[in-house]
Amino acid sequence: MVIYNSWGQKQFETTRPAEGWDGQDAPAGVYSWVISYSDIVGKVVKMRGSVTLVK
């Protein structure tokens, strides 16, 4: 999982499914996320979305 700010700068990255992003040190705003994984047949799948961080 990778989290980007509105300027496309990487804010957070992890390869561990149990690790999450709490946005504690980030300013309020809209952030984009990308999750990449391999399915059962080995095909790489990318999911994308956004989250609004409110403080």
C-alpha cells in the first residue's frame, strides 16, 4: 500500500497487510492510495482510491 498527498508525493508505504496509516503527522486533506497484490494465479492487481483526512 502506498499513500500519496495531493501533489503526488509519497507519504507512506508498506508491504505488510496488517500495517496501516494513521495520518498522525500529515496535514488534513485528500490523499490517494494504491494497493497492489498478486491474485491466486499470479496476476498483479492494483486498486486505487482516495481518503479525506480530517483533523
